[in-house]
Amino acid sequence: MLNKVIKKPEYNGYYVYNGSPVMLLGGARQENLLDLPDMVRHMEQLSECGGNFVRCTLPSVENAEYQAKLKLLLDTCLRLGIIVSMNEGFENIVKHYPNIVYDADAALVRGSGRGVDAAVKEFWESMLRGKPAVRFAPPPQGIGLDQTAQRHIRSARIFLESYDIFTSKPLTEGVARNDAGDIAVFCIKPQTFRMDMLDPDEFYHIYWLDIVSGNVMRESLSGQDKKAVTTMFGGLQIGIVKKA
């Protein structure tokens, strides 16, 4: 029996694959992936930046050509650890693959009419709101898997290495806390803010990730400093507050 992609309540609504919860992040140049001339390379680019999620809109015609392309896509994604969300169809092929989820519960990040900054802000805030899957919409509605999308997916993986998203719950827009007590704070620009949720008797480290460059800086503070916490980079950044 195949170990399908499923949701389990004990993982706070996140998908589980091969026995472990996964945060699904992705994007693609288009959703009709079977018509991409460089389909395999496009999936490799997604994997190389840390992406593990893609949407494939299946054609209504199940001919031999599309069947071969779908097998190639699913074999490639299985090899790369990419989960494929799709509509129903091609059941004789799909049933042999574990890395399939039908119409995944995903935040589709659009930037059309609002700009790239709005799209990347929505990407990060969707993660902190607890969406189990987040992907950039293809052009013209979104930025697909362009260099900006790849950069943000890559930085998201750096963030997720240090923050347990699977027990996380949102506090306010752009702020979340997990069961370990770690607090994630997303900022679109330099700012000083209050951290009233800190214990005044504890000491903390804040790890600031520059989302654009991937650089990380650390500062220390006591819970008594909660009235004045200042970001460390000049633009898009996310901080993780951990007890020292």
C-alpha cells in the first residue's frame, strides 16, 4: 500500500509524507506542466531552491503523449521529493504514486496589480498564519518560480530549520509562536516594536534572517528589554526569538 500524502490532526493540519510532517512551498512558470518543454529541468530548479510543492492541471485528453509526460513528471517529482497537487484524471497512472494530493489546501500567492513586494509579504504571512502549503502563482497573476520566488523559498527553508512550524499558531499578523515558546516575527522594513509576551525573568536570543541575502545575525536580550526590540537588517527579514 502506498504511503500517500495525508493530513493528521496531531500535526496541526499540516500534510504528512513518509511518516513526517512537511511544509509545502513552491511555484512554477505555469500550471499545465505537461506542456513545458523543459519540465524536468523546471522541477529540478524548484528542488534546488528548497521547493517541494507544485500544482499540475491535467489535460482532459488522456492520450499516449500526455500519459508519457505525466509519468515523467511524477517520476521526476518522486525522485526530488516534490508533492504534486492536481485535479482528478489519469487514474491508471496516478494510483501508482504516493506523492500526490488532490486539490491541496494551499495559499496561492498572487502579485498581479499589487507588485512583487505584496506577493512576498503574502508568502511569509501565509506561512505564519498556519497554511500547510504556500505557492507562488504563475505569471501573469504571480511571480511563478522566478529568481525572487526562488530566493524566498530558499530563505524560508533556512527559517524552518530553526523554527518548528508544525506546532506554531499565529498571534497577530506576521507574528507566531510555537509550542517550544519560540516566537517568529516577520518585518517588511526596519522597525522597533514591543515584545510584551516575553518573560521578564528570562534571557533570549533573537536570530534575524535577511530574507534577500540569506544572512543571519544574532542578538541577546532580557525579557525586561521587551519595550524596545529593533530589527537588524535594512529590508525584508524574519526574526526568531528563543530562550537562551
